Amino acid sequence: MNQSPMNVLMVHEAIGSDARADELDTLLQVEQVSAALRQLGCHVSTLQAGLDLAATLMSVKAQRPDCVFNLVESLGGDGRMVHFIPSLLRIAGVPFTGSDGDAIYLSSQKQLAKNWMRLNGIPTPAGFTGNGSGDGAATDDRNGRWIVKSLWEHASFGLDDGCVVDGLKAAQARIAQCESRYGGEWFAEQFIDGREFNISVLEQDGKPVILPIAEIGFTGFPPGKPKIVGYAAKWDEQAPEYLATPRTFPTLSEHLSEAMKLAVYKCWESFGLSGYVRVDFRVDAFGNPWVLEVNANPCLARDAGFAAAAQQAGIGYEPLIQRVIEAGLRTASPVFSTG
């Protein structure tokens, strides 16, 4: 880091009093990343971003940070706006961490991301939205198994066992039910009943470095229970699923490891990713890997998967945060707009 204290501005969504567990996790990230930055000798301040983008930009310019640490996952409680802040910072010429707005938009809209992956030769399960858009071949599989997910929201929002259904009509009905209950847009994806892996990627010297591959286990799931990492498994410490989905770093066959790494590199290049990223996979019964999602701004809490993968690679939490900052400074213009 620089000899003089670096001025880092943490920007995150304004969190309301009725926030969900996954939204409150943002505040934990702010606390832990801020502490790490102070350990690195930085001066740290925070800014809560709302829907008034002009006011946000004015506040950023007033503080004149050397780098903005972007922890925005939505605005006004809506994941469709996740790309607004990095886009705003890019236009203003303010250095910031993570991927830019274009990459975040392209990867966050899950059906759009799937279409993009298929265009770039990246294997991903077929899917369709409530209005029928998506992979036309998907709706031909009327008897297949589907998992219904939010089109924009991450953190397994609204995901439970009932989201795994059999047949096209059941998938369409579940989409309608979720849209009525939770709001927003939902889609159905072909369910890959197999092993689940997370691959974290950390930029170093302008290039993606793949961290040790993590597997999420499904320990003691009773027969018939869908093997998914639902909302309870991620956020409810009292739920049986929370303890039954441990993270490990297994030794994999060279064939499977290389196949997943190749898909990760293709995702990095085709989406235009930078900084730090997590790519989620399912591996089917035949050993074929399928990319489920590309998360361009994964959680950076100390107990989250990205920090665990870094630790497995011998990178402590403070050095991890330092590398994230360094990548942001390297890829963003340091020139502030005065307009």
C-alpha cells in the first residue's frame, strides 16, 4: 500500500430496519472489510447509497477517495439496480473494486447470463422465464425436473425445497407463485441433481487466479429431499440444512478440475470480469460440469466462501482485501470528473 494513508470509501446499499438476513450480511461485510483496511493502514469511511444517484455521486466526490470499495448488491431493495453504482463510478472516473457495471449487469440477470454463456461455449443448464423467453429447447422437456429461482436476486433469495418441481406445468406454476409471493421476476432452470462446487477467482497483476475449488456437501439429507443450497442453508443457523451443507476442498480428478477451470476462464473473458468473482457449478452423474451462476460481487465476509478459498490458498484476510484494492486501482481511471 502507499506510505501515506490511502483514503478508501466503503459504499453499500442503505439497509432498512426490516432487512432480511442476507441484506444484513452487507453490514457485516462493511465492518469486517473496514477493519481489515484499517489494519492495512488505510483511512476508511462509509457511504450508504440510495436511489438518488446524483446525491451519491456528490457525496463520493466530496470525500475524494483514492478508491471506492463497492459492496452494493442492490438499490432500494431491488437487485435489478446492482450495476448502477459501478456504472456511475466508471463514468465519473472514480477507481473502485470489483467488476464494472456492464459485467455485473450481464452476469446478474440470470437468463441473460445463460444466453451469453451458451453463445460463448460455456455449458449451462437450459431455462425459461414466466413469459416463456429463454432456451426454446428447455420447454420441450415437459417431464424434466426444474428449479425455480429469482431472475435477479442472489443469496438464494426465496429458494426452498418447493422450488424443485417435476414437469413444465409445475415449473410455470411455481414461477407464478414466487412472483406473487416475493415480487420481481423468476425463472426455471433444468435441475442438475449432482455435486455442487464454488470456484473463487482473484485478480493478480491483471490476470485471473483460480483459488482452491470448494465443494458444498449435502450431509445426511433424507431420501427425496432436494440437494440444494437454499435460503435456510445459507442464512438460518438453526435450520438443519445450515449444518448439513459443509464446505470442503476435495482432491478432484484432473479431468474434472481442468474442465471447470476452463469454464471459469471463459466466463472471466466473455463477461469482462475483474477484481474478484465466484463461479458456481453443478456436476452431473456423468461427470459433466455445468455453470449455474457467475457472481461478480461475491460476499467478502470472513466466514464466507471466498475468504475460505483464499485461506486455503494461503492468503489471509487482510492480504485478500489488499489484493482486491490493488486490482481496483489497476483497472480504474484515477481521474475524477469535475462535471
